[in-house]
Amino acid sequence: MDLAIVDAQIWTGDPKQPEAEALGISGSRIVAVDTTAAILGLAGPRTRKIDAGRKRVVPGFNDAHVHFYMGGDSLAGVDLRGATSARELSDRLAAFAKTRPRGEWILHGSWDHEAWTPPLLPTRELIDDATPDHPVFVSRLDGHMALANALAMKRAGVDGGAADVAGGEIVRDALGRPTGVFKDAAQNLVDRVIPIPSRERVLEAIRAAQALASRNGVTSVQDMGVLGTHGAETMAEVVRTYRSLLRAGELRVRVSAHLPLPEWRRLAEAGLRVEDGGEMLRVGAVKSFLDGSLGSTTAWFDEPYADAPGTCGTPSDEILDPEQHYRNMREADAAGLRIALHAIGDRANGVALDLWRRLAADNGPRDRRPRIEHAQHLRPADVARFAQGGVIASMQPYHCLDDGRWADKRIGAARARFTYAFRSLIDAGAVVAFGSDWSVAPMNPLLTIYAAVTRRTLDGQHPDGWVPEQKVSVAEAVRACTYQGAYASGEEELKGTLAPGKLADLVVLSDDIFSIEPGAIRDVRVDMTIFDGRVVFERS
């Protein structure tokens, strides 16, 4: 036995042995889960012994929805998330531009106009004077719209005569001129001229991302890819980087990678199937978008937005030809690939459930692990369909702390009752897996758990929780961040619980999240992360 964790409070996630005091590890596997005395009895002279001091130990966290390269790359980008006004956004951009070489693109940002008073969309005029020498294309935090400055629009050839884009929107002023904000598919007008990141930049971003993952106890991620015109090409480089890190023994997180659904043939022709993946890296899954986001008013609903009655949202450009989209799904599924469908609005979720039902009828039964990413706004009648169709709800609880500040004004309180409907879905028997959607939200599973358990919005206006009837227990939230995530990627036999034979991925926490006041969970820290049987992070 190489490593022994003793004198701990271990939440195993294994119903056969829910709690334990200690566990032993040999190589990359757990070999025993028992009392401290029993594990010490198995230890040899070379066994490293870690006394947990009665601290809480849980399985390594599995982030079921993350954009790993984009998150890592954003760590070196401009930070606009905390800007409380359009003026502050401009000032931050100006300060950041002074630190970058002239002509370099300024990207990422994660601004949020809903935090401003009034919550008006920014315009390029706000940032043109602040960034005269740098093309700028900075995203709203949801990634479904971005703000360009005049230089970026000039390089993209976008002017007042630019035509609207199917599946997206060029926001215009009263005279019909582009304001600089581009939504969903319209973002490609600017994104297509942004240089593809170099191999060195991708490597730097992935290293930064996995360092953050280890600090936050994340031992597995399900990478939902890179957005934008060059997303598929960049994601291919990301996968090559994962492989190079794996060969060098430097990969510190297990990855299940997704490419865009239209790229399914590339995976199939390479002979890749999801079952062919190893314990560290799996590449056999694809993802498709059905709509946009609530914050960008591009989530696709049955009824118009309350604060934008002229629109019900925007179906994505991928489903403008619904039969071609379905053929891609059917053929990718027949090739043995797994599929994830992004759906935010209630109509998009209904369409996604219809697609899964049709696919099961046409291609017959197989272990396809159908999933809907976000499953954010549901028709009440659609809740039960997740369990009936075996559809996994891959959800990101932290978003409800953000959206809950302003969602009622956007869609009304009645529709909001089935927004982030964790409780309803679990009670209906659906598999619910939690993730972060980083860099849209923090890649911090403890904040994910806090959000699911309390639903306290970021503005402090809902101390008892926004739509409190949708709260879940701490145990349910931890399970959704561990075992259910492993189930979503078809790896529950390998990880997600702490039991003999499972991979030795686990986390030591600073406090017992099962016994403290739920509101205090957001302040809990990871003291130690053990990945593949090795300590990869230890807090000083």
C-alpha cells in the first residue's frame, strides 16, 4: 500500500458503506476502505500516512460541463465580471490595453450588463477611445453575445450594411447601425478574423486550468469544447495538448472531451468511439446547440420574453435545417459517439427531448447516455420526460445565483418556478449531474454545492433561496458533483465513489459540509487533492 488516509470522516458515496474512517491506496486505485486501525494494519514500512485530523473527505469532484481551454485562457485575459457600470467596463479595458502589445486582440471579459443601473447593453462608442490600438471582442459572461470595438469591426468588414445572420442578431441603434454587440451566430462575423491560438498558448491555458482544478478539488472534467468560428480547429489542438500532457505524465485531470456535432464524421473516420477512451482521456463525444442564453434573450421559449415581448428567443443556426441536424445526430449515434444537446429555453428543452425520443426509436436501444446541457427552463409537463427517456440533466447551479437577480423580470415568476428545477427533476427520478460552465461561472464545486443547497442570489435579495422549493440536500448536491458526473460520461464503474477498486481521486475539505450551516459552504476550502493516487495539491 502506497498511501493511507487515516482519522478522517469519509463520505464515500457508496451506499454499501456510506461512511468510513480511513482508506488505503496502491498505485492509482483504492484498495481498502475501513477503520483507521484496519488501514494502519495494512500499511507497510514505505506507506505514506496522512492523518486527516477528522476532516471531511469526499470523492474527487467531476465538473460535468466546462470549457477548459477557454477558462484557462481567460485567466490571462481582461476581467470585466465585477464591473458595475458601462463606464467601469471601459476603464478596465483601457487599463488592460496598456499592458498588451499594440495590435493584440483583447478577448474574454465576462461582462454582465444585468449588474448595471440601468441594465442597458454596452456599445462600441463606450470602448473605442479606450482601445484605439487593440481590436476588442469581449464576451458577456454567458458567452452568447460579445461587444466589439470599431477596430475589430473594421477588421471583420462589418459596417452599417452588414446583413443579419440566421441564428443570431446584430444589435442595432435607432438608425439601424450596428452598436458593436453581436448575439449567438452573429458573433461569427467578428470571431472568424480572430487569429487561431498558437500551440504554446493552448498549452499555457490548459496548464493554468488544471492547476486551478487541482486547487478546487476537481479531478475530472467534461470539456464541452471551444466556442466560435474556429472552435472545432482549436478544440482539436486542445485534444492534442491533452494527449501530449498525458504522454509526459503531466495531465492532472481526467478529461472527457466533446467536439461540435457537425464534426462527428472526423471522430468516426478516426475510428474513435467513446468506449475506446482510457482512464485519463476520452474523445468520443459531440455537442450541439439548440438555442442561446437567457441573459442574451436568445434562449428559445414557447412564449415571448416579458421584458422583450417582440421575441421568443433564437433557435441556433445548427437547427435551421432540423432534418440535417437530426441526420447528424442519428449518424453520430450509429457511429458509437455520445451526444450532448445545449438547451436553455423551455421550447429548446422540449425539442431536445423530442430529438432524444426520436433517436431512440430510430436507432434502437444502446447505452448512449443522452444528455441535455443546462436544462434550464422547463415546461412542467417535460420534467417527467427526463426520467422516462433516461435523459441526463447536466446543470450548473451557480447560474441560478446570477440569473435569479433578474430572471423574473425577463420571463415572469410563473415560468421561473421551473427554472433550474433540481428538486423536481430528482423527485421525478432523473439523473442530475452538476458542473460549472467555467469560464461562465467559477470552476469551484463547493460554490456549486452552495448554490444548489441555498439558491441565495448574488444580490442578497433571496436569503431563503430563489424558488426555494427547488433546493436539494448537501448529499444530493455532492452526489451530482461526483457519481452522477461519472455516470454522465459513462465512467461510474471507475470513479465517483470511494470504494475498493475505484480510482484514487479524492478531496480533503477544511470543514464538514454535511454538518455546517449551508450558507457557510461557500467559505469551505480544499485542503488536499489526491489524483490518481498522488497528492497534486496541498494547501499551506
